[in-house]
Amino acid sequence: MRVAPKEVETFRDDFTYSNSPEAIKRFPFPFPEDEYRYSVNMEPHTPKGREGSAYEHFLDIDEHYLSEMTERKLVLDAMPHRCLAMDHMELACWDMLERLMTSLAEDYSDYFKLTIEGDQWTWENKLLNIHDTFTFGDSSTLPKPPLEYIGCQVQGDFALLDQRDGDLFLDAGMVTCPADWSLAFDAGMSFKEWHGPVPMAHNEGIFERALKYLTAMQVGSPIRRLNWTLTVNARMDTSPETYHEWGHERTSVTPENVGEKVYLRVEVQVMDRMPRSNALMFIIRTYLISLEDIATNPEWAKRMHRTMKTLPAPLIEYKGLNRYHSMVVDYLSQFDPAN
Amino acid sequence: MSNQIKVEVASICQVAPTIREFTLEAIDDELYPFSPGAHVVVEMPSAKKIYKNAYSLLSDPADTNRYRIAVRLQEASRGGSIYMHEQVKVGDQLLISPPSNLFSPFWLAKKHLMLAGGVGVTPFMSYIPEMLRRNADFELHYMYRSLQTGAYKNELSEQLGDKYFGYDSDRHTRCDVTELLSQQPLGTHIYICGPESLIQAVEEAAQTLGLPASVIHSEEFAAPKPGMPFIAEIKSSGQQVEVSAEDSLLEALEASDISVPNLCRGGVCGQCVCTVEEGDIDHRDQYLSDDEKAAGKTIMPCVSRAAGERLVLDI
């Protein structure tokens, strides 16, 4: 069964965000084996699983759509620099708008409609009551620049990577729900530069292989990988810009509240070659689920316990879990009696 | 490759004494838009074997109704261009790869200086419409021999006015590359597409003038040229693969069911790189650096061959 958007919930202050039983069932659980291992883990982003799975379509629109769009607006109103596009990325932004609009209209025709007559495009978003006609390629005919316009209508963060000299550069994006990284800080960086803080992987040649793979990606063959971390409270915007609002929350975890307060944060990262600009679009679609809700699936709870238990110390540090990692392991151990 | 696109040859036209232009239209799906400098790999099923050569798209990237490519007849080649010139007729169907791009304009440049040699003008045919749309500062310097090449020179001259410079070596007009490079403002990026001798001349001039290598961009798809036959031994299995004079090493490996990832098949993209355990290499690619070539540890099997009778590949 497909999950329909529900009323607006919050990712801050009173944190009213919650997952329905259907949303828990379709959660993209990220741990394929008991022991945690670092790997490039990329696979073709093709439809997989039953109708309603998080991988059913190119983009996943779920019950949190309205909540995430409201949260995004709060972030951008307070910090407009969370969305940026360098001048030379204009065409890439139109590429992105085209890719997102065409796939939304095709996969969610109840909610979105795109009518193309030459370069005159009409876009309808029934969930947000948007109805605009514009000239494709002419930013002055849109109410906002193309990346911001479409980015505010799709769940997930977006980055557009310019490809030159066999490398990728982070030259445009909209990042309002990052796992502790800043678009404004990383803007203009090369692939290895923005991955600089990642521990362990540099020595294993992982970034060389990933870069070679990404720069050779062809039009029409998107790929995905999963990434994960833990977040205290259902907070979407864990950015360096707002660290003062959420950093201290890591001290609020106790053995009593760990199950409801700690969330597994999963990113379904999709990479897709943009045809007109040769840029690479990088979508980071974030899902949050509390440990309590994970525990409703005994297999997941057991698997996650084993993965957390074998997590190497440098990764505990990098993911910022030092203060409560052991409480997470203790909490999950009740679902894995053998360990 | 399962992602190939089926196209129909909508028209063929002779655009220079040795160059034919093919207009390709989609049969089933729409064609992808493409980026300036993109190419497609065209599969040519001749009676003898299947050739796969990369050709730059030379139409306006905004036009998704058709692709155009231009093929220069290479008498000394193994037959891909001969097949295109002699066998392919209007109405024929061909398989092409989706467009990919190894030669994108560097859009942060203050000025774009394009140097084309002969059929090497083709990627710039797709640069120019986008450069005009962006109001970019650019010049096209086009070197050709009017008895053989020089496709599109009249329309380019007319369209570009004082941004166009033509040099016809059959009429003894030549481009002084060092002089040209020395006049460019800071922040100019230089793009070369043409024979290796042109690429080398520009690179040497740039070095003499102290221009950084990072502002020089070049692309030359080398359709694999024939050579002496040799044996490729696969280290992991001990298998002996015979590479005939006409086949590339990559083609011979594929014929023996040994798959090597590859894209451009013209010595540019770097995807098919293999480690060489033993044997001397005749490097013919644009991908490996001079140091890597001198080290003799890696080979691009799409175009390069053994310099002797045997190579041992660590695959």
C-alpha cells in the first residue's frame, strides 16, 4: 500500500514527527550483514521490491512530504545560503529541474502534472498548490531560481557536481537536512576535499575507485548507495550552522530514554548523470526512525545490535556517537539474547 | 551493452572530400539531450566483425530530435570508417551508446580558445551554440586541408565572423601556434581536437610559454590501428589469447569472453586500463601519462598493443 502524505509534523522544538506502521515497514534498513564494514556499496538505482517500497520510484514521496517541505522552508527562511548555485551551474540546475519534474509527473500522477509545449512548461504540484507556467531555460520566468524552485518541492537534499579535469566539484546544491556537513563550507571543493574528514576510507583506495566510477557514469543509468548515522531526536537539520541548537542534545540521552530519543538516520543517496550539462546530480534522501520503532521488527533490532557492537572506534568518533553509543548497544542487546 | 539506443540514418551528406555526415534519428525512444563535447560510440556490424568507434556529436545540444556525426574516411584504418562510408545507407538502423562526455568546456574559463585539426572540428560544433547562448568569449582556429577536410568551414566563418580563423595547409596558410597562445589573456582555456601532431605542438608551445597544463584540454579518439599479431596471456587463468593484426587487444579479450569495463574504446576515457605483468607495450592512448607509459605497468587494451610477441595481463 502506498503511503500518502499526512498532516505537517515537526522536526524541531516539540518534535511531533512519527512513523506510521506502514512507514516503518518500508523503512530502508541499511545493514546487510552482522558486522559493520566500510564499502563503496553502490548499486544500480532501478525499481526494486514491491509497490510502496522506498525504492519503487526514482524519487520517493512518502507520508512526511508536507512536514519536510515545511521544515525546509523554515531552514531557508532563516539561512538563505543553505541553497546556492554558482553561475556556471545554471544549465545543470535546469537539468535537475527537468529530471525531477518528469519523474514526479510520471511516477506520482495524482500529485504532480507536467505539460510541455515547446519550451513552454506548465507545472502543477497539487500537494503544495503550485501551478506555474514558465519558459524552460529562462530563470526570469520562474518565481525562484530553478534549483531552489524544484528543490523546495522534493524530499531530500541535492547537490550538483560539476565534472572537470577528471574530478567532481560541489558547485551547486540545496542542503537543509545534512548529517553534520555544510554546503557553504564545502562549496567549490573537489571530491577528495569534501570527503577529507571521513576516517579509514582514504587509505583503502575507496575514494579513487568511487571517483573513477562516478566520473564514468552514463546518462540514463543512475546508481544509489546507503549511508547512515544516529541522531538525537527527530531532527532533520543537523548542520554545522545550527550546531548550537542540537550538539548539546547528545548529553540528554539516558538508558531510560534511549529507545525513543535516538534515531537511526538513513540516507538513500542517488547519483544520476545530467544530460545537458554533464553534471552529476547527487540526491541525499534522509529517513529517520526511532530505536523503539526499529524494535518492532525483531530481525532489524538483532542485526543493528550486532552492527553497533562491532563499529570501529574511529567511526564512533566520526559519526559523533561517543556520548551515547554504549547506551544504544545496551538497549539493543535485549533483542539479541545470544550476544 | 543493454543501454544502447537504436537509431535510423535519416540522411547522409558529403561535407568535405573525405568526410561524410550522418544524421541519426531515434526509432523507439526519444534521444537524450547532450552536453557540448559529448560523443557516442557507434556499433558497425560489418560482415567481418563488429567495429565500435566513438564519434563526437556535432549538432546543437538543445536539439533532441536528431544527432549528427561526421566520419572521416581513414584508408589506413581497419575498416570502421570504410564501413560507414561504403556500407551505411539512408534508412539503415544502427546501435549507438548514450552520449558521454570526456571533453566538456571548462565553463569557469575567462576565454575559450578552440583549436581544431581536420575532422577534429566536430566537438566544437556542439560547443559553439552553447557558448553563443552563454555569451562566452571564444575563438575557433580551424586547421584543415581543403583537398581532404575542411567540413563546415564556410558556415562557421559566416556564423562566427571575427571569432573564426581558418588555415588551409593545401593553400599554404598555417597557424603559428606559439604566436597565437602568446596573445591570450590570463584565464584562457585551450581546447585541442585533431591529430596527435597538433596536440603535441600546442602542448609544447604552452610549455615554452609557461602556461599551466591545467588550462590545456585535448581529445583525440584513436580508432584502434592494426599492428603485429601477438599473444596475451591471462595471469589468473593461464589462458592464451591470440590477438590478430586487425583486432585490438580489447576486442580479442571480448572474443574470448573476458570482459573488461570500457566506454569510449578510443584511448581516452581510461575505463579499460589493465595491469601488465610482463612484456613491452606499444602505447597508443591519450589517457596514461608519459610517466605511466614509461613505467610499462599498465595498458589501455582498446588501442594499445604489445611491442613484442607476448604480454602477460594481471586480470
